[in-house]
Amino acid sequence: MIHFDNSYARLPEGFFTRTAPTPVRDPALIALNLPLASRLGLDADWLAGPEGLQMLSGNVLPQGAEPIAQAYAGHQFGGFSPQLGDGRAVLLGEIVAPDGARFDIQLKGAGPTPFSRRGDGRAWLGPVLREYLVSEFMAAFGVPTTRALAAVTTGETVIRETVLPGAVLTRIAASHIRVGTFEFYAARGDRERLRLLAEHVIARHYPDASGAADLLQRVVEAQAYTISCWMGLGFIHGVMNTDNMSVSGETIDYGPCAFIDGYQPDKVFSSIDAQGRYAWNEQPRIAVWNLAQLASCLVPLMGNDDEAVTEATRIVHSFPELYQREWLRRFGAKLGIAATRPDDRELVERLLNLMAAERADFTTTFAALGDGTARDQFVDRAAFDAWAADWQARIAPLSDAPEVMARANPRRIPRNHRIEQAIAAARDEGDFTLFHRLDAALRDPFADRPEWEDLSRPPEPDEIVQRTFCGT
């Protein structure tokens, strides 16, 4: 059983439409996240049983659920869409975990809603497996993120470019409220719903915030931290639209996401990002752009005068300093420096420049620093040696440097080619062996385990993934 307490559904009409999931023909469980179920205070045995499966597939609504599709707008690649909303996701409701934290339970791929815009509202298997693996890796590494509670097949097919197996992801989030949620009401001049939404977000995420300006500051701080986490992992979100930026600071929507292999700062994977708007090195700048859109929405609640605009601008412009501080702390730790100094930035940037010149593997190079084998990642070893001499001099007095590096540099990430291999095996043969192996290995990304050594290796030339796709 699940005990719901649905605060968002208690907001007035206009924030959502009441929409039930569309049942599927023959659901089967792919994976159930037992540690997350325990964290949420849910009965794992019930979830894994017949009644739980029916709930996880959208076939049966548990008592207390109030299924809704949330309304929101968004800037997509810079262009504004005044109405988007949950087109293939249904929020079943909210639960309060044993520690008092509140979470959404959402079914992604649960069928059409009034926001589907002629779409089928379904998800195919590939994006469900990708989001499950990547979001759970991010959680294991400590990155603020939505989580995957379960993945099920539907026994049905969906049509994209071809016929593909269908699936449903049960997504857990602190909330699904986005920058685009605020934009929805700002675009309509609905100040009253803007106020109600801001009050809801403050109560739910930032209870010590004192008003709209303070709320904006907290979101800026949360995003500075999250984006720094992405950068430290070589993670590229791929679709940093304002409807994909959560005001809680959690990473949300893992459509065409990918991780850098050979280090290339301007790397783009997403097939729909033709201009490189959301390239790896553009993500901090885009975060500022998105936060400016949120600030514009909140100005009417801050006074709606020149003074309010000045204050909102100041808050948004605080992002670069906050982000750079987090960036240096994170990359300093990757070099073994727990307490960084301003001049450590040059040391980090020199290494990144060496890596970029040779397309050295991002994850392997940093992990190899702790092993003493990083020199092997470079052809120009004299250049590396010159850098390493300065690095060694910096960390020589730091007795905890090996431990700091070990905690900052994962040995395994969700390698793009391994995810594609897992998806292909599941899609073509119904074989989830590699998916489950990846799931286990990525939950413990720091351990040096011989049986997972192959999952740590960069791709061979014929395995390199050049493009990723949203899958919608």
C-alpha cells in the first residue's frame, strides 16, 4: 500500500488536468529499485507483486492516488512555447518518506494527456532504460536528480521511426515543478497563480525563504551546485530547455543525455542540437539564461518596478561566482585538493587543455591520477610531466589527497556505448542481462572490481556513439 498526501493536486484548477493513466496489455517488471523503495518507506514485496505491478504500469490506481498531468510552458532551444505540459507522464501523487521528505510518484509513458499534442503519450523501451541507469548513477554519485523506482515493459509496441517495444518508468522527484511552470502563468499574466505557485515551491523546497526574491536566490544556488556536478562528470544534458530545469535543483529529463569520452569541451551528442546550444561547455551559460527567464516570471511578485528588476538581475548575476566556486571545489577534489586556493584553477585548466589537445578520455584520465598511470593517457608525455611536477608539488603536503581523489573520480560512468548495447539487447532479443549488470556496477562507481573492468573502458573506435536521440 501507498499512503498519498497530494499537495499539488490541492492547488486550484489550471495547474493541471486530472488525467488517469491508460492501461497496458501485458506488463512485466524489468527492474525494481529496492534501496529507493526502502528510502521512500514503500513495501518492496508489494511493489514486486501482482498489485504493485499493476500500479507501476498504470493499469490500477492505488487508493489515495489523484492522477494529474501538470501544465507548463517553456523555452525550447530559445524559442518560447506557451503551452507544453505533461504529454506522456501522469503524476499519481505525493508521498512523505519516513524522514519527512516529500516526493512525487510519476508514471512516464503512461498514455496520452490533454497536453500530448497529437502524441501517443507512450515511451519506448530505450529511453526508459537510459533514464533508469543514468539517473541512478547520478544519485549514487551524489548529484541532485530525479530517481527511477521501477521500469516495466507493457506488452505493447509504439511507433517512432519503426515499431519498438513499449515501457513505463516510475519516476521519483522532490517535485516536477519547472522554470517552465512559472512561465506558463507569467505568459498569461496570471499573477494570482504565480503567487500560489511561488508559495507552494517555498513551502515544499525552501521553507526558510522569505519571498519571491529569496526563492529566486535559492534556485540560483541549487542550479549552480547541480551544474557543477554535471561538469565534473563530463555529463551533457542535451536539452536544457526551461521546461527541463527543475526549481528544486534536481536533474530532470534524461532524453538525449550522454557523457564525454575523449575530452572535447564543445562536445554535443543530441541529434536535435544542431547549433551546439547545449554543448558541455555551454551548460553554465545556458543555466544563467534559463534562470533569467525564471527571474522575469518572479519580478511581478517582487514589486514589478525598476527596483524589482534590478534585484532580480543581481540575483541571476550571482550565478557565475557561485558556480565557479563549486566548479573549483569539484575539480580541485578531482586532483586531490580538498581545500582549494584561487591559483588551483590554473592547475586544473592546464590539465584540461592537455586533455583537450589529445582527446584524452575524461573519466579514465582523472581516475588514473589516483593510480599513478595518468601519464599513459597522453602521447605528449613531456607536456604531461611538466604539469604533473607542479601538481605533485601542490599535493605533496596533503596527506588526504589519495582519499579525496578516490571519492571524486568514479571508475565507471554510464558509458554511451554500453547503454546503447544494453538497449539493443533488450530491444532486439528481450535480453536485460547487460542492463542489470550496468545497474549493479553503476550503483558502486568508485569500487575497483575486476568483474566490472570492461564496463570502465572507453569505447573502441567502432563503438563510439556520436549521436543520441530524445526518443519521444
